[in-house]
Amino acid sequence: MIKHYIRSTQILSDKGCQNQSTMKKMIETLAMLLLVPFVMSSCEKDDTDTTTPPEIYEFAAGTHPPNVNDTIVHKPGAEIIVDFNARSVNDGRLDAYHIEIHDHPESGNPADEYKIIDERFDDDLNFKGLRNASVHKHLAIPGEAPLGEYHVEVIVIDEYGNSTMVDKLLYLVEDNK
């Protein structure tokens, strides 16, 4: 009888080991299945950034580099150089830029402003659809442009409609020759 008891206990403990081993494997498998979604979601990209506006840097307006000057002598053939770099810092691309150069009339009325340029550049292949771009424009000053202070504004727009503006004052002065 004792032999039979020892033998029964041994069989039960072997089955217990098998059950424990099976149970352990089931728990490990279940734990792995529960962890897979967390591991996979951590590999996915975070939300897309569509709100951060683009950046404008190395902006200059005036005479031709390297001797950039904000005082321009008004004479035939005179021009304003507008230089800048732009970059998209969100997940989108650059779309367009706008350049406006206007004077500040004595009346103070915006309707009386003289505009050398007020143009949006939508189709510049060296800009549209890029992440980084450089712009270098030579803008002729019309002969009838009044002397005085001018405001140069550059606006960069990305594909999401976000925009950034930089500006600078220039002075158009009389030719003393």
C-alpha cells in the first residue's frame, strides 16, 4: 500500500509539473499577445505636425550682397535685391511666397501707398513643394517711385496654409549727380 501511495504521489506530481509547465507557457503566450499592440504602437509615427509655421532666415533686402545697404540711390536701372532662405519645420512642404514693397505716404492712408511690388509667387519651381529653398530676386525700381522710406515684407506660406512674415525698412534717396 505504501508503494502504491508513493507511486500515485509521484504520478500526480509529474502531472502537476506538466500542468504547471503548460500553464506557464499559456501565461507567457498571453503576456506576449497583450504586449504586441503596445510594442507596435510605439513604432508608429506620432501625430502629423500641420500647424508649425515655416521659418525665414538669412533675410536681406537692399543693395546687392556682399555690401548690403538699406539706402538705395534712385537712378535709372536701380533695383532692390531681396534674398532669403525658407524651410518647412512641420511635416509639409513650402507652397508659395509673397513680396510687397511699399512706401509710407505722408497721409498715413494705406490707399495712398506706392507699391514697387505686391506679388505672390505660387509657381516658383525652385520653391514650391520643397522642404528648404533659397530666393534671390532683383526688383526694378520704377522711375516714378517717390523718394522716402519703404517697407519690404516677405511672407512664406506652407502647404497647410501656415505663414511667417519678415520685414525691413529701406530708404530710396535722390541721386546727387
